[in-house]
Amino acid sequence: MFDQYPNQSRWGTGAAGLDRAAFDEGLRKHMLRVYNFMMLGLGVTGLVAFFVASTPALYVP
């Protein structure tokens, strides 16, 4: 019989020896760091937009 997915293991996910809790903790740390940078970028964008909107010389030709 032809195996359509030859690289898949029948008895596992392929992450042998990697503890699921450790993987989840590392992923959580990474995503929190990403979200914190996104929040910082959004805050900086808001401050720049406020500064531009409150300075008529920057948007009046």
C-alpha cells in the first residue's frame, strides 16, 4: 500500500524528549515578548500621531 504521508510517525508527534510544559512555557515567554514590543510600537505611534495632530505647522501646507 502506498503511504501518502511517509514522514509522519504513527506513534508520536516527532518531538521526542521535549516536555510539553517546557515547550508551552517557552512559547508563552516568546509571545509575551512579541506582544510587549507590539504594545510599545503602538504607544510610540500614538504619541507621534498626537504630536503631529497638535502641531499645525506639520500638517498645513
